[in-house]
Amino acid sequence: MSTATPPPVLPVADGIPLPLRLRVRAAASLLFGGSLGWRDPMYLVTKPGEERALRFIAMLLLIQRASYLVPAMVAVANHTDAGYRSQAVNLAMLVVAVTWNAGLAVGIRKRGWFPQWTVGADVALVCLLMFVGTMNCSAEHMFTGLNWAPKLGYGTAALVGAALAPWPALFAWLPIAAARLGALILAFGTLPVPVDGIDGLLNSYLWFAVALHFMRRYLCGQGRMLDETTQRQLAVEARRAADRARFAERISQHRKLHDTVLATLTAIARGGLDHRTDQVRDRCAADADHVRRMIHEDASPFTTLGAKLADVIEAAEFLGMRVHYLHDALPADVPAEVIDAVAGATREALNNVLAHSGTAEAWLTVTWDEDILTVYVTDRGSGFDSATVRPGFGLRSSIMERMREAGGSATVFGMVDNGVRVELVWPVSADSGTVRPPVPG
């Protein structure tokens, strides 16, 4: 005889099944979580100061509204029928109000603030709820907590003050006050005498709007000032970092001078080298190019692109090449992948000069004009006819494809007995494929 397997028993903590607790926690996180304003500082630190202020104010406005709706929901749950002409009408009003405010909370979670159209819609909705709620209450409960819709008007008045400029806020506040008075006149035929706190209620509407208006101005102003201060501090730190990098570069240059120019001059001064030989003259010429390049770089802002190209030239000179280098003020914000592509393509172009041109001398020119980076590698070697000779694998893979993958282009132009020019362009411009005559060395 088989027995049915009993259903699994859910673990319980504090008398509430854990899945339900998790649902409640998820709902609370959705409505009051870090993305709305105050529970997740690591989330907020990524946002501008003004947005952080607006999310904080939005959180306060939602909590204020909840303070009016929760007691009304509790009264319905406790079946408090006394005081309402129709409990069904009151329940329908609560459903509409809760649904609307939950929608506002979800919208703020995505956008960070109330869109302008929601302010007008909120004013219209609360005016309607005031009329319906006042008509649905008995006379003796007209000014008690059972008539919760006028209290919801506090939240709408606060929203109007926070979301609108002063004059639009005034014109949006007037319908709220007029709706409250109109609902009482409609219910009693005239304003009840004494007014039983109507003046205090309307005064509260006004001051909620004024208070939230100045709160927003103050907090958003502080947020903007904090952002400006942060940006200035970041700029100072960036300058310090650039200075440190420049200092390190200068130390590196001094070491290179010690190992090249100073070593050559010292050897000649001590008689260890004969300055009349071709080998010493070539070495002096390479050292002179190195000094010129250092002077030119010292007058230009330090950039990673410049440092990369300097490394490429140094590697080529180590192989015995002489590279004449001339460049504009290079940009500091070129993406790292572009710098790697340009440096790699330049290195391959210089390697091709050494391997195929029959000369060990090249000209490297870099320009930055109208946000277009152009690098020319030119030699005066044997060359080739670019109209009949197809580029080899090295040109296609190491130069052309490398530049194309980085969003640029590469053009190779050669002439027999008149050298080769390699042109690297980033980003691709309208005329990047145009063939132009070689750049003179």
C-alpha cells in the first residue's frame, strides 16, 4: 500500500515562511532600495551630485505619501466601515492611489526623478480623489483621518514645490487648494462654519510646497558644487600624475643621453674613437637625431602615443636604422588599442624599410589635424611599383589589418627607385583612401 508523499515543509523564521520574507525584502528593495536614494552609497557615488540630491528628495516624497496611504489601508484591512457612505468606493480610491504611487516609485527607480507630465497627472488625480473622498465621507468624519485624500494633497503640494519652478508651482498649487474648498462646498452646500481647520490645511499645502522647493534648490546646488570641486580635484591629480610621468620620462632621457651622446663624446675625448671614421660619424649622426628628438618632445605635452612611438624608434635605431622624427603636438586621449595599432604598424613599416628598401634611413612624420591622426613612414630606397605589385603578407596583416581593426586605415604607395611611403590614418576619413605623392624627407 503506497502512501502519498507529504508536501515539503517550508523553513520558517519568526512565523513567516522564508520565501515570503524574501518577497517582502525584494519589494522593499524595489521601492526603497539603493537606486532610489540612500541605502546604497556605492551606487550613488557613481552618480552626479545633482542626481543624488534628486533621488534623495524623491525618496522623501514617496515616504511622505506612504505615511498617508498606509493608515488608510490598515483601516480597510480592519473593516472600518463607519464613516464611509460606500466602503467599495473607498477601496477603489485606495487601489487607484496605491497603484499610481507604486508606478511613480518604479519610474523614479529608472529615471531618478519625476517627469514633468507626472506632476500634472498627480495634481489632477489628487483633486479627483479629494472630491470623491469628501463626498464619500459622512459629515461627522469629514475632517478626520478617515478622509485621507486631502492629506494625500500634502504629498502632491510637496511634489509641485520640488519639481516645478516658483511660478508654475504656484499655479499648480492653486488647483489643490481649490479642490479642497470645492469638495467641501459641494458636500455641505457652503463652507462649514467654523471652518474646522480648513485654513490650517490650506496653509500646510502652501508650506509643504515652499519647503520642498527650497530643499531641492539647496541640495541640488550643493550637489553641483561638490561635482565642480571633485572635477577640479581630479584635474589637479591628473596634472600631478602628468608631472610625475614627465619627471620619470626626463630621468629616462637623461639615462639615454648618458648611454649614447655622453658615451660617444667621452670616448672621442679620451682618444678611444677616431672621429674621422665612417662608423663614428654614423654614431654621432644617430646621437644628434636622438638629441633633436628629445628637444622636440620636451616642448610637447607628454602623451602615451608619443612614448610608444619613441620606443619604436629606439628599437629601430638599435637595429642600425637612422630615423628622422617630426611630429605635431600629439593628442592625449587616443584609445589604448589605437595607440597599440599605430605603434605596431609603424614598427612593421620601419622593419620593411630595413629589410627591403636597401637603405637604413627613414622619415617618420606624425600630424594631428582636425581630429585626424596621420602617420607617414617614408624612405628613399629602391621602392616598387604599387600599381602592379600586390602588398605582401606583412603589409596586409601587420599594417593594413591592424589599422582597420582599430578603426583606421593604411595606404602603401611605392615608386621604383623612389622609395615607399606608408600612410596610417585614424579614424578613417573621407579621403583616407586617396593616393597622394610621397612626403619629402
